[in-house]
Amino acid sequence: MRIGLIADTHMPGSLAELWPQAYAAFHGVDMILHAGDLHTLEVVDELGKLAPTYVARGNGDMDIEDERLRDHWLFEVSGVSIGMIHHFPSPVRKSSEHIFRYVEKHFGDVVPQVLIYGHTHLEGLHLVDNMLCVNPGSPTLPRNQSLRLGTIGFLDIEASRVTASVHQLTDHGIEVHETVLPTWI
């Protein structure tokens, strides 16, 4: 199972159409998770042509009503629980206690094994106790800076292994930026 990860596209404000490299990278994935701040459904419609696409409503998506958008999602995929939300405390800046209080507030008693989030435009893979936190960054406004090629991510699930990776979009496709491989039994 391969899942494409994307967040903070900010379209059409940042760019009229998503970079073709992102679409090419997501060709053949089983599903796409967008961690919010679409600003329009057009990008979801286009990504949806590649694979089922789900979106965590971001602060820029408040007026968008669509069955593919929710404030947060919880999926069970190949035996792995995956949560998705737009705004999430930074694992770099907040304690694990703070992070798990936030998870409980939004997901109840369920602590996902993987949590996908956006909002900061800062790509990163972090283990918080046994929860893998993934921010794919922004493909259009990386690190909240000017319009340029940014980052996307992937989750690869095989048996009880989850590999998460962040990839830099380049003029010629994508390059691996960061990878982490935790294992669950």
C-alpha cells in the first residue's frame, strides 16, 4: 500500500495549477491524504483522478463543504491506524505530554500509529513515543517562503512495517529528502 501525502497547496492563491511533478509522483498511489489548506476543491478533483483523496480541513478551507473534507480523519489501512489533521503541535517544540493531550482532544481514546498534519509548511518526520508524526510540508510554499518547488511525502505500508518519506520536488521529478522506518508488531 502506497499513500501520497500533501498539505498546504494554497491554490489558486499560490499557483494556478499544482506542479506537474507532484501529479507524476502520485501516479500509481493507492490513496492521497491532503493535510489541509486547499483554498479550492480543484486540486482535490485533480488528485482524485489519480487515487481516492481525503482532506483535513485547514484554516483556509472553512467555507468549503465536501464529503472529502473533515476536521480530522482516522483510517485503518493494512492494519495501521492513521490519523490526519491540519493544525498540530510541532513535535520539535512541544512535549510528548502536550502532543498526546492534543491527540486525545481530537481523536478521543484512539492514538493513531501515524499522524499526518500540515499548517506549518515545515516538512518533517518525528517519532513521539510510538506515534510517527509526518508533515509533508508544502509543494508550493515550502517553509512558508516564496512560491517555488516544495515537498510532498509518502507512506509505504507492507505487513507491519511503515516507511514514511518526504521528497523534494525538482525540475526533473522528485528526490528523497528524509525517510524514517519504524516497525509495529
